[in-house]
Amino acid sequence: MAVLGISHLTFIVRDVERTACLFVEGLGATEVYDSQGRNFSLSREKFLLLGGVWLAFMEGEPTARSYRHVAFEVAEADVPTYAAALQALGTEIPPARPRVDGEGLSLYFHDYDNHLFELHAGSLAQRLARYAQ
């Protein structure tokens, strides 16, 4: 018996169309499904693929903001391009948190429904090596 990996991540959002646009246009995700009123789950939903990860967005009332987040791995050279695309779509990019050298560059952004996402240019191995210094 073994967990094979992450199956999918589900986020509750007010407007699945607007959120899908953010991830497709801002991050390059691919939309693969839209229930369009033929709901098999709790509410309307859209499925997207981003970096090989299945993202599910379901209509509903989102939760309050917190530091709880999902981080996607990106190349450091691409961070400014992502920042520009996300800002053009009206996302909120908070100031970067204090970091130690070697942790890897990160860009945090909130979607329209209080979810916090991170685009991170670094690996677990790099982080652990830096913390071991």
C-alpha cells in the first residue's frame, strides 16, 4: 500500500469563469472540463491542468485569507513575466516575505477568492541545504 502522489487540488471560488481565465491566461493552464450546469459534484466546476497537476475549481463561498497556500515550481527567469501577466489580470501581489539567501525566489499572489498561491524557483534540496548552513 502506498500513496502515489497528489490526485488533484480543489478550490472554492465565486466565479469559475473568472478564475479559469486567471490560471489559463496568467499561468498557462489548460482547461479540460466545465460542468456547465450538468453538475456531478456539489456545484458547477471546471478542471484545469497546470504543470501536470489537476486543479478543480468549484463555485461557492471562499474562506478567509491565510498563509495556507499552494506553490508551483517555475524557472527564476520566468518570475517577472508571470508577475506582469498576473498584475494585468488584476491579481493582488503582496510584498515578498523576508527570505534568507539560497531559499529560492518566490512570487506570491492572491486569486479573486482569497486563495494564496506561490510561484517558487527553488527545490526542497536547496532549501534544506541552506537551512543546514
